[in-house]
Amino acid sequence: MAYKDNKKFKTLEEQIEIMKYKGMTIENEAYAREILLRENYFFLNGYRHLFLKSPNDKTFIEGTTFEELYSLFLFDRSFRNIIFKNLLIIENNLKSIISYQLSKKYGYKENDYLKPKNFNEDPAHARQVHDLIQKMKRQIRINGSQHSATMHYINNYGYIPLWILVKVLSFGIVGELFTVLKKEDQNAIANIYQVEVDDLMVYLPILANYRNLCAHEDILYENKTQKQIDDTLFHALLGIEKVEGEYQQGKNDLFALMIILRQLLNSQDMKNLLEEVDHILKNLEYNLKTIPISKVLDRMGFPENWKELGTIRKKVEE
């Protein structure tokens, strides 16, 4: 029996038969039906690649069980939740730091801090600055009567301070805001994180993309970004393999994200993150019988000594 058209609706029983036809072991079909109904065959099937014999042979490695596939699915969900929680920490920190820097320098009323002269005055950025200011003013109009904090300030004081406005700005807009600040303001903010302005310029859109990926529950563990991060102290001290002068891990994979998080989170938050990731990886390893955990780590871009990321000191430790 062949299954060439997977685009048509399939019953739970047919979904199970497709998996079995491709070599998966399913001993408890009632359990499998329950999981497929709750989790969606399409989403669960997105985790099959590590269990296939080869990219060209679409059948499962002998002995692969439904429970193993579901374990990888659950691992990715837990990993996504851990990453999302820490991205929210960074988002909140960044909003707080930017609003503090700009309010201190330019004033706390929108008529003060949203003046075009407060931003990069290079003519090449004029359109971007104008568009960003309009986006922020639009958020003031939209949230002025919908968000409790903005409504409170408008009704009681007649303005919305930047430290309140940033709460309703997306991570993407805040990242864009950083790109059009004056150089001295960018330097002041980057110095707090002990990173270079150019690096932060690269990191912020990557973080915003990952935030959206996590919020929409897309597959995370094997995600690759279009942009690569520059080589860092962490790449060198972890001894990550190089081929023709290029690091093979930590450039546009999940370990690159971990390196960014290491630089932007404080030490305790990073320690907690690494411990949580270690815990769920050990749990996944326990549930994997057909493939080694190293196969998952390799797909994530994690080197064998990934946990040492937390022991390497930044230029200036908190």
C-alpha cells in the first residue's frame, strides 16, 4: 500500500498506517491516536527527519518508535518555552535601558523624545527615522484608550512617557529604534551589555525573529538564521571546530542564539537557562533508543562542551 498523496485529509487511523508503512513501531495505537488528535499529525511529523534512514530514504530507522518521535516534539516544546521566557527578559531589559537613556537625555513627553533631531541625522536614514516615529505615534493613538498604563498617563497627565510606551512596542520596533539612534546613544546602550554596537545591530533582529518563532510554536531546535553572528570570545575558548577558517557551530544555529543570550542576560539568568536546557536534554536522552543525543545536539549546533558557555567570563562580568 503506497501513500503518495499526503495533502488530502487523513483519519487518525490512516495517519497511523502511514507511519507504520514508513517503518515506525507503534505498539499502543490508542495512545498514538490521542496524541495525533491533540498535537496534529503535520506538526508531529515535522520532527521525523532525525529518525529517517537518510535524506533520500524517507523510511524510519529500524526500531524507531512513536514515543521517540513524540519525545523529540516535547523536548522542542520545552526548549522553546525556556528560550521564549529568556527572550522576554531581554526584551524587557532592552526596553527599560533604551527608555531610560532617551528619557534622561531628551525628555519624558512624546513631543520631546520623538523629535527627529534626537535620532540619526544622516540623510540616508531620514526616511527610516520618519517611518519609525510614525509607527510609535500610531502605537500611542492605538493604545491610548486600550492599554491601562497608557490610558492612565493620558487621562491623568496628558502624555505618555517613553518608559510606558515601550511596553506596547514590539521587539522588532524596539530593535529598529536602536538602529536609528545617534551613535553616542547606541554606544551608551551597548556599553551596558559590554558588546559592540555593530554586534548588537546583528543580534536584535535575530532575537526578534526567534521571539516570533517561539510565539507561533514553530520548530526551534534545528532552526537556522539567515544572518550569521561574528566570531566571539566564546567560539575561541570553547574550541569550536574550524574548517577553512570558519567556525562550524555557533554562527547561525541555536548555539549562536545561546551565545547571544550569554552576552545579554545576567549571570544568574544564564545559569538558570543552562540548567534548564541540561535537564530537558537529559530527559530526552533517556527517552531516545534509536538515535544518540549527539545527533540532536549536532542539529542544534551545540558542541559537546556547550555547558561551559556559562563558565566563560565576559570582558566585564556583572
